Amino acid sequence: MTAMGWADEAFGLVLGRVGETAEQVGGRFPLYAEPADGRWTTTGRGSWTGGFWAGLLWLRAGHTGSDKDRTTAAAVTARLAPWAEADTATRGLILWYGTALAAGDTAAQALRERAAKAAAGAFDPELGLVPWGAALGGARLRARTDGIPGLVPLLASAGPEGQAAAAAHLHRHLDLCLPREGAGRPRPAWRWDETRGWTAEADPAPGWTRGEAWLLLAVADALLLADAPSWRTDRLTRAAELLLAECAMLVGPLVPPTDAHQADSPLDTSAAAITAVALQKLALVPGTAWSRACASRAEAVLHRLAHDHLTRPGGARPAGMLLDGCYDAHSGTAVRHELVWGDFFMALGLAALLGRVDLRRV
């Protein structure tokens, strides 16, 4: 097998799994699948993960060139429309990743523009961010690291007002979440109180590796987007360096535990896949000292995922499942499962490694 033969094989397996999943879930959205048999738990509206299913379908359509596959991807994307005005910062995850790969699809482009305008309108200038929102339950005025990725490029696509909101949204999260150098790991969740201001939430706690991956991805996106003083590129560069160092993303485990403070906690392959894509994006930032190290580490992570965590043909379960993803260790939900966003970032990273996707556009 050639040096990239393993990546091509793994990409084919993941896309093959997309076809099997589409047949299984029908008009619903996959969320996580049982490791024993590949049976999906689904949602009707997609929740915060719906865009990753649409994104996987667009990746498949781009690979096959099939009109049928494009039609399927377009139909799933259209079902994300109710989220455009929903009160949630995760509309970035839903409507950026659900539309960014839909090259040439005018309906997907229109939906992305609508979502970007609505997100920019939701920006709270007093808090300096788009609030976490109440659409998924819980307190509305919160800030979380999973409310940044996707929303930064989505906001930035909404013209000058959106670009200013994107920069402010990211920097407010960096103000809250990033520790001072050498002072521990990022704190991923905060709540606003009119009396006390911002206070840290107990769950998720520092050490949540997927939250760290989301934060690195958002910083990488901003560095690729930055073209105005409001982006404060020097600070973004320092933030990337701090995350790479404090979270050991260039030297730690290729597949981290879901809780960095508990080595015996379940692994989270989805955190690894997100990190791999973030590192690939950082490798594209011009004029940095980390480019080669990031590219090499990203390839190593994807190689580990492909060889140790991706199911192969001939077994009792479907091929192409990225196992050992952890949905929520705290509640014990889907702690060693296939996760739809893990599949997406695995496929996206492999496609980028093979030169089939430009990560500056996704």
C-alpha cells in the first residue's frame, strides 16, 4: 500500500458507511451508533449535530459526482432550515458545516446567508458575543467552547457587521476560556449573571478534551479568515500556541481520553478527529513556525484513527464505523460509540489529506 493508500482506503470506508447510514435512518438524522451492530440512535430535527450529517452527504456527493447523491444531500440540508433563526450558538455547527461543502447549490448558499444574517442579528453587544441560547435547553446567557466553531466563519460571511461580530464572539470566549500561560487547561463553560457577571460552570469542567479541540478549531478558522485589525492576529497566534502547549496537542496521546485529568476515562475519537482538522488548518496559516509539526501530527492522528478505531469489512458490524467516541461521559451516554460528528471530521480530515477538499473553504 502506498504512503497515502491507507488514507484513501479509510476515506472509502467512511463514505461507504455514509451510504449504509442513509438507508438506515431514512428521513431522520443520525446521532450515535451502537458499537456492537452499528444501529443508530436518531433525532427528528437534527439537534446540534444535524449539519454534520448533511456535511457527510455533501462529502460523498463531491466524491462520487452523482446527481442522486447531490439531491440527497440537498434534501437533508433543506431540513436544517428551521435552525437558521433558532436561539442557539450551535447554529454555527449546524449551518456552517451543513452548507460549506455544498458547492454550486444555490439553496444551500441561500440558507447559509440567511443563517449568517440571523446569527449576526443575535449578537449581544453588551456581552460581546452571540449567547449560547435556550433552544437546546438550559440557561440562555452562557458561553461555551462548542458555541464558537462554525459560528466564527458563519458570522464572518455576513459582511462587515458579521465579521466584527465573529471577531468579538471569538475574543470574548478567549477572554473567558483561555487560562493564563502555565495556569492549567481551558475552562469550557460560563454563565452570565446580572449581579456577579461571568461565573464558571462546573460541567463540563476543565480537561474536557473535545471542548479544547473545538476551541483550537475556532482559533484556526479565525487565523485563516483574519484580514482586519479587529481579528487581533497576534493574540490569535498566541492563543494557538498556548492551546498546543497547555493541551499537549502536538505531543500528547493521539486519541485523548474524554477527560484529560482522568487517564482511565473513555477515549474520544471525535475529539481526536476535530483536533486533526484544526491542526491541518493551522498548517495552512502562512508565516508560522508550527506548520510542519501541525501537518505531521494531524496525519499521525488520522492514521491512528484509521488503523485502530475504524471498523473493517468482513466483521459482524458495518465497515467504516469510527468507534470509541464519547458523547457524554458524565451521564454515561454513548461512551464508546460511533458519533456522527466524529465521522464527519474524520472524513473531512482524510479528504484534506488526499487533496480533495480545501480547508480554507470549510
